[in-house]
Amino acid sequence: MTIHDQATPGNWNYPSAIRFGAGRIRELPDACAELQIRSPLIVTDPGLAELPVVDLAMTVCREAGLGAGLFSDIQGNPVGRNVDDGVAAYKAGGHDGVIAFGGGSALDAAKAIALMVGQDRPLWDFEDREDWYTRVNVDAMAPVVAVPTTSGTGSEVGRASVITDETERVKKIIFHANMLPARVILDPELTTGLPANITAWVGMDALSHSLEAYCSPVYHPMAHGIALEGMRIVKDWLPTAVREATNVTARAQMQVASTMGATAFQKGLGAMHAMSHPCGAVLNTHHGLTNAVVMPYVLKFNESAIDEKMIALARYLDLPNPSFSAVLDWVLQLRETVGIEHTLEAIGVGEEQVTTLAPMAAVDPSAGTNPIELTVDNLTPLFSDSISGKL
């Protein structure tokens, strides 16, 4: 283990104020106090709400004299109705802040709830389009402490939430810079109960964030460097995290990789996410798993535009014979090692859906920073190849 792999506990400030280290969930009341939160609403998902980690969070808050409440009526791929219900629970309980607790779905819903508690316009009026963020009443937003319990989305350091509009069956990005949680607790012990398959899916999601950010043509040298190191951490630690559920070091490293991936994608995403978002909205596929499945197909699609970057990445990852093929082979091997299916068909996406999914992917917000321009005409065969397994 090298010095930068020791996962030393510490306090960081990029981009949020982060407390990192095993057992730091007990500092949750301190994080709330820094934001003057006295009655937080803990927002999580229904599965997690039944587990001891949520009870622990509630207990440490109440022992510190905080009037903590709980809201967990959130589905995977959260929808607008979940946000509305959370806002109602926040107001009914007289809360003054939000603790976003859980995986990406819970964190995204929680940040949207914190945004919406003081707005007089509907959620969809704050979609990440043109200057719509200027419609937000910033002073009425609730403060947020984020506590991720998976290591994939990195939503704890994001300025947006992905919420499904059920009426249009479209995932929409709700954005405002102040949606960035003001405090974050990264406690790897909270992730040790995650099943192996979910660990793999969210870990590959973290990889997709760094990989797509790295491939993006947008110039952002800080994000570029973070993406490189995030991918190295995934390479070195994801197989161990999947194989050894209680390995706190591996879990800590994957938490770091997840946070780094979401920090890096300030530089943009691409076709992996543009394809994954409509699959999740229409067919409710798992976001990280879908990204993992389409990853090699998207790399191959973008090969002509990213070949030099892949050579540099292969060198950084210390892959043999640095080349585009070396990176592609590593991705395929990593997917096999952690148990990712090879085709979209294997996760419920059929050829009959392509005519619906390709147009949605072409206009997805992630499409704009793909290295090669995405159109319905080139996304249609890309979906078909991902469904049939043609690389």
C-alpha cells in the first residue's frame, strides 16, 4: 500500500466541507450545529430506513438535543411526487434543515426537497436549462448535510438532482449552485453492509463519472486531474470492495473515488449517461448498472476522438501496452470481475425500445459534452449494439 492509499481520516474542503473517516457519523450533530440546524429532517430510502445505520443517525441527533424527523417515501430513480411529499413532511414537522442520508436516489431527492421548501414555483421550473436557476428564491432554501451510504453517484458534492418527471417519463436535472451540500460526512463504516452486486453497480457508476469527464472535450484541468486519480482508485480498490464486504479500507477508497468522480464531472459527461438516463426513466433500470453495461460500447463509439487520451490513461493506470485497446480490455475485465452483465438486453432493455430511447438520449443534458456529437442516427445503432453485445 502506498502512502496515498492509506485513507487517512481528515477534514477536506473541496468542493464542500467534508469530514472523512470511520466512525465520523457521530459528528453529525456538530455538522448540523455549524449550519444552525436544530430540527433536521433525515431523508433516506425505505430500505435503508429499516437498517441500524439510520437508527444510529437518529439516535446521535436526538442525544444531542436535535428534533430529528424521518422521511423515507422515496423510490429508486426518484420522481417529482417524492419531492412534493418530502416538502410536505418538512413543513409538517417544523424542520429547519435536511440530512441527506443514503445512496444517490435519497441524496438527490433530499437536495431537491431542501430546494423546494421555500419556493412558490413548481419543481420543473428549476430544470437545468438556460438561466432557469435564477428563478430560485435562494434565501428560502434549507441547509443540507449529506451522508452517503453508497459509493457511486457522488451526489454529496453535486449542485443538482436528477428527478424523473412521471408525466413526461423523462429524467430532468434540477440545478442551482446552492444545492451543493454545505457539510458532508464520509464514513466508510456506513457502506460495509452494501451487497456485492450493489457495490459493483455504484462503483462502476463512480468510474463512469471520472471516465466520461476525462473524455469530455471541455477544458477544465483541475477536473481532468481528479478524474485520472479517481479512475486509478477504482482500478485498485473496487474488486476488493466487492469481494470483501467488511474491508473498511476498500470501502473508504471507493467513497473517495465516488466523491472525486462527481467533482470531476463539472467537466461534463457523455453518451454513457445520455443512454442511461432514458433507460432509467422509461424502464427503471439501475443507473450505475446501466452505465456499466454501456461503457465499452460508448468507448468504442468514441474511439476516434479519444484515442490519445486513452493512451495517456493506460499509462497512468499502468496497463500493459498502453493504447485504446488496453483501456477497453481493462474495462471489460473489470466488469467481468465484479459481475456486470455484458448487454442491455440482460437488464431488460429490448430492441423494440430503441425508437423511444435514442431520441431521448440525443437531447439528454449529458449528450452535449460527448466527444462525438450524438444524434438519433448514430445513437440508434449504438443502442442496438449495446443490446446485442456487438463491440
